[in-house]
Amino acid sequence: MPDFHHRHLFIPANPQRLKFKGSGRGNFNRRSLNVDDHAVRLKQHIKKVEEDFEEEAERRKEIGKGDDFGLILNVESAPGYPLKFTSLEKKPSRYKDGINLLNVRYRVENGEMVTCASILVPYGELDTLANKIEAYSDRSKDRHSESGTNPSNADLLSNINSIGSAALNALWTEAEPLPETQDEIWWELWVSRAARAANRQKNWLEQFEEERVRLGLEANQFRLRLPDNDIVLVKAKSAELESSLDLLNSLTEIRKVRPCSVDLSELSGGEQHDWVDEAIARIQWPSEDAPAVCILDTGVNHGHPLLENLFSENDLDSVLPQYGVADHPDQRSAHGTPMAGLAAYDDLRQLMLSTQEWLQTHRLESIKIIHDGNEHEPENYGAVTQEAVARPESKNPDRQRVYCLALTQNTPLDDGRPSSWSAAMDASASGSQEENNPKRLIMVSAGNHRNFLTYEYPKTLYESRIENPAQSWNSITVGAITRKNSIAEADDESRRSRALAGFEELSPFSRTSKNWEPRWPIKPEIVMEGGNIAQSEAGHIIQRDSLELLSTASHFQTRPLTSMNATSAATASASRLAAQLMARQPNHWPETYRGLMIHSAEWRENMLKGNDGSKRHIQEVMRQYGFGEPYQPRLFGSGESGITMIIEDTIQPYDPESKAGSASLGYFNLHNLPWPKDVLDIHPDVELKMKVTLSYFINPCPGSRSWEKNQKYHYASHLLRFKEKHKDESEEAFQRSLQKMIELDDDDVVEIGSPAPDNKWVIGRKLRGKAGSVVHDIWHGPASQLSEMGQIAVFPVKGWFATRSFQDGHEFYDCHKFPVRYSLIISIDAEQEIGLYTSVSNLISIST
């Protein structure tokens, strides 16, 4: 078996930093119609809105209120045509608020997509829209070019079907209808942080708070701050919200508050205390400063004999301290203690059935975020999670840790779009709104399929979408596979049953992103063991302990061991791997640990069933299994038959000399790798595998405005890609092609003067960019070709850092000037020892 006992090779960052010379381009699908007739219709719509403004102004005058208000307008596109909604906006002036784009929604009409944009138009600013329509109908203002004559504002106005006043319904961005109940319910309110006129004494949050207090509306204590919004949970009747125009004016969106789901199999015992005692005698415990898995869950009963030496008193905390730090008193709902056992040891059968000494290299922490008796009270889980993440760092700021979250929400439209919770996860990982921007490694479960009444394996899992907040771009989302396909129980029903999933196939609990909207990132990133389920001879689905993982029980005084399954178990096991990696390869960035976990993943044979080599099939595999299961020997080390090189660097994505809000691309980094040409040239016919992983963290900016591609609103602050030197390309030609790249959109680029794409890449340039803030690909080929591929460039693609501008004092003021970090990981593997590690380590020693 190959020996991978060396540490991975760290390459000092010393790239060539080269400036872009390309420029953007693009076309807009505009409707053809009679301009004069259409202008008349639009003017009629504006006239009706004008009447609504005057009616509201008169009403406010009667009750002693001024004209400092706006109306929410709903603007809808023609079916099948896009809406250029960013052209509806207007910046505020010194004395007048601007026109704000609040949200963007979609519906299907006769099989065609209709885009609906909500805008807030201040009193007195309707003329802005009216003047656009007037210019559209004025032939003297037509624009002439080589391609023809176009009316002024044609791209915006030609595709608009209607403009009208709206209220609460235009702020509701959920797929399901606005609740019709007149009872008090909890609402997730997205309060605007948009700039106001300089003479305004109150910002939008202050206006919101004043109205909320006046109306006597209860608000949850946890709040989440995002670049464009403050998220506040409020208990109110819909009529109460609708009664205050000033409150509605302060909002951009309203969403449904959903309970958090804890999914745990039936607890079972049957193991003996002396097994635990025997195992404890063999364990070497870690030091106090060892890395830790921080479990964000229901609390942990840390007095368990297998856990007590992994926690100190300071390692246990609660977001709401009055509820304590212990696990749920009902063992059927106690989730945190079994999570702790797997995060420490993985499946306890490995420890229990061994006779060898057990070296425990990491510790545990627990922050309780779900509490006794209020599991389904509406909580702003984004803010709760951020608070939980901050707590252990305040007590032990120097400890390396990985955060583990296995709590998810099911929503009717889990299609990959961001939520306030997933955005909070991304903000926590990137540290985007904290002093010094601390970076963090976060693991989150993909969520579990729970209904087995109508179940067809694996089809049901293809239709079961990954749950909130596992669409988080910066977190590692963990799905589940299983190797547990042998039922050990001896009862008659068990002997007549079969394991549902085959060896190394998708666990019957694991959700997928096969039915997500294609534009959202591929998830999960990795899979781990999540257990199996049995099907009886009669076709019934039954659970068996032998098909699940063994862990620590919450009621350990009577039965110290219990079973656990699904993506919760897989996420705990993945978190354990990450903490072990930190212990073995210390002092790297969180981006690097994340990248190494993904980089080490492999697709097993059964995951690739029916593989025809097409990119379509590879994408289907990725949306079920991510990049595969981490291969532990290569995750933890390098050797003569396989090396891993790590570069940690920064890049300036956008030109700091360009204008905020319309920044141009800045620089790309060209890395000359310490390439083992001597070894590769000696073994020209040896088949090699090269992997490249680019790991970085984006800063999130959620909201429905980013749900459709447009020139201004993006979810990600920036995107990064890598481009490898082609085997048939000179270094000079490679550099020229990089400088001439032209950006088309946030998913693709056009490359000028490059050779045809290398078909030896498994994922390919377009698909590799579909995984959010990680880019990964695999190359197979002979050493003679790899010998000529020793350069890799990292380059930016536009995000909202380039297209948004903020007022001085905002945390993202001049964000286009911000540099960003990344980790670039390259590995080469051969099926035999050919001296790779010695060759590359010698080259690094010479260069430094």
C-alpha cells in the first residue's frame, strides 16, 4: 500500500500579478411591439398610480402626517421576456429619497416566466418613471446606431406589461401564497439598509422600530445584519402590518418563519458498560490546546464517560444561558450527545472492536442553540447561529476549530436560492461583517428525507431537495452514502429483510440537489457514512441498529451507547475528519482545510454507475454525491506516489482605481508551480491523476434581486476561477490569452487565442464553476503531457463588489478595493512510487 506519511507541501506565494485587458459584452432580449400604443398603455398605468399617491397624501394630511412616504409599485414583465429591473432605480439626492428596487419575484403564466419587481417610489418621484415613458414615445429622442434605431429606454419599457400600486403582497417573496389567516403569526421581515436623502433624520431601521413599537408588535431578540438588510422576526397580524405604510416603506421583503428540524433515529441500547470502560483505558486524550469540533445543536450531556475528557467547563455554552448546556431531557429528541460521540470517534464500533491504543487528537465544544420546550418557536436562526459561532471564540480565541451544524429547515421551494440563514452561514465563514474578518470552517448537513410511506429508492431522493441552510456557499455541505448493507439482527423479520441501498451507494436518507434551479451551486460537496435502512419481505421500511452508526447516548447512566444515522451522522463524522486534519496539518487557513477536505474526495465505483463520460452525467453524480467521499490517507499526507501542494494567497479582483458601482476587473495571479519535470520526463508513459482545487469565501448579499442574472445584483461579492496552461501552449501564449479574457456573465468567460479545451479534464471548465465558492477538477493523462502543464492562473469574475456602491460609513464602502484570499491546492498521483515528493520538495527548497 502506498505510504503517505509526509506533510503536504506548502508553496510560498509568489505569483505574477497581471492586469486584465478585456471588456464586457452582452445582448438583451427585447420585445417587438408598437411603441406608440405601448406608451399610451404605460401612461395610463402611471396615471392610476398618481391618483393613488394623491389619495394617500390627502389621507395623511387629514391625520396630521406629512408627505414623507412612498408607495410600493409592482412592475411586471411580459410573459417570456426579461425585466431590466435595475433600470427602475434612482439614487437618493440631498433632499429626496431615491427609487429603491425592493425585490424580484417570478411566476409562470401559460408556460412562460413572468418577472415581477417591487419598487418603492417616494411621493413626488413618480415623474422619474413618467419621464422615461415620455422619452420612450418621443421619436426625437430615439437612439441611432449601426444596428438600427431604438426608442429611448426601450430595453426597460418594451418588456413591461403592467405597473401598479401594491402593498404586503408585493413584499411576499415565498413560493407559497401569502397566509390568509387573521391570527397573529411570526413573519421574517427584511428591513432595508438602502441609503436615504441626506436630510432624513431616520434611517430605515429606525423608522421600522418606531412603527413597530407604536403598533405594539413583539420582536424576536436575535437579529441578523446583512449588506442590504437587517432581518427581524416580528409577531403580528397581516392587517397590522398593512395598516402602517411607514412600516411597509422600510421593508424590502417578507418571508415565512419556519421551524428548525432535528432528525434522529429511534434511540436504542443493548451495549454493555464494560465495553466503554475497556475502550477508555486505551484512549490517549488530547491536550487542552488541541483543535476542536464545535457542535451547534441541542446541547451535550458531557458527563458521558467517553466525552467527559474531551470537554472542559469553558467548552460548553448556550445561546440562551437560562436553558443550560445539557442535552434535551427526552432521549428521543436528544441530538447533541450522539453528534458529539460521532464527532469524537466516528462510528464507535471502530473503537469498541479494536484492541489497539487509540490516539485522540482533537477535542469537542458544544453550543446549545435548540432548547427544552421551544424547539419550534420561531427563531432567527441566522442570527442565532452567528451568536453561537462567536461564543467559543470569545473564550478560546486561539484554538483551531471546525463548526458542525446538523439542523435544517424544510421549505416548499428548496431550489438552492439563498435564505437569511444560509447567508448568515456564509457571513460567519467569511467574517464579512466582523472586525478583522475572521475566517471559519463550517460543516452543515444536507438534510434528511423523512417520509417513508411512499418511498421509491433512489428516485425519491432525487426529488428530495437539500434543505435550508445547506445551500450556504462557504460551508461544506455533507450528504450521506452507506457501506452498511448487511443486517446483523437475527429476528425473523430481519432475516427476511434486505438493506435498501447497495454498497457505497446513496444513503436512503440523503437529500440531493438534482431538482435545484441550475444556476445555484452544486451541493453537497462531500459524502460520508450515513447508514442504511431495511425493507421487509412485505415491502415495509424498517430501521435496524446494525445498519446505523454507533454513538454516545444521552441517558448514558443506563445505556451508554445508541445508534444514529442519516446526514446528521455524516456531518459529525466529516467534522471529525476536519479536526484531525487540523491536528496533523496545523496553521493553515480555514479556506485551505475546506479545500483539502473536498480535494481528497473520490467517487467510488457504485457512485459512477452508468457513467457515459458526458458532462451531463458528471453533473448528475455531483448533485447526488458532490465530489465524493474523502480518501483519508491522501487527506492527511503526501508521499512518493502522491503529492499535494498548497498555495495561500490574495488577489485584487477589481481595479481599485475604477469607480465604485461600475468597477472593472483588476488582476489575475499566475502561479509558476515547482513542477517535477525531471521525474515526469523519466516516466513519460506513466498514467497520472492531477487534481486542482480553488477554495475561497464569498461575502453574501441575499435577497430576491439576486435570484436572476443581472448586471447589478449578485449573491456573491466576487467569484474566482482557475485556468491551467494547456500542454500545447507556450508560457507567452498562455499569458496573452489570460489578459484577453472577456467576461460574459458570472458563470462563464470567453478566452481569446487559447487552444481547444483539454478533454482530459473530468469536470471541465464550465461545470467546475458551478460549485459556488469552490472550484475543483480532475485531469487524467500521461506524464509526458503533464510535464508541460506547470502554470496555473487564478482570475476573478464579477460579483457585487464590482457593481454596488455604498455610503461612507457602511461596512462595504469602496468594497471594490478589497483584496480577497484564496487557497490553491494541486495534487499529482501515480499508481507507483516515482519519487514525486522528493523532486518537488527539492525544488521548493531551491526556490526559497
